[in-house]
Amino acid sequence: MQFLSLYTPAVPPKGPPDPEHMARMMKLIEEMTRSGALVATGGIMSRNTAMKITGQNGRFAVEDGPVAGSSLMPAAGFAILRCGSREELVGQLKEFLEIAGDGKCEIIQLMEGPPEA
């Protein structure tokens, strides 16, 4: 099973993480990648870089900048995780949060190919 995790820190950072924190995070990323649990990860840029494109009846609307009403925009990072169970996923994210710090991970399961007929 694959999952998308969006991490939002409890308190927005005031600058880049310190080198010790980054070293701990990089070690975790390497371990999770090596084990096959981590498929992809990265940071999310400022809300000011956001965009929303809506299509309805052949017409399209584009919103630039912070998207009003979006609960996803405060997220600071993402990860795509591969786990054998939801319990395994919870364990991986607890380990992540121990290093990342206070905050929340919002999770949604991803499709891995076309739906079964």
C-alpha cells in the first residue's frame, strides 16, 4: 500500500533547521529509503507559490498565490510511503514526528494502478 503524507509543523519555522536536526532527518530518510518504506519526499514551498486550477463545463479558472479555504497549504513537506499495513505506516510516521517535531501528518492512501474491475 502507498500513502501520501503531508506534514504541517505545530509552529511555522522561523528559518532553516539547524545542522544537527538536518543530519538526524537525513539519516532517517536514508534508512527509510533503504528499507523501501520511503518512495519520495521533499519540502513544500511558501503558500505564496500556490496555484489552483478549476475546470467546469469546459471553462477553466486559475488562482495564483495562497488558495483561500485550502487546508493543505500550510504543509511544510510531503512523503510518499510504501507500507504493508496501516499499523506499519503509523510506526513510520511516529518515528518521523520524533525527529521532525510537534506537528501533524495528514495521510491519504494512493491507488497503485487501475481499479480492479
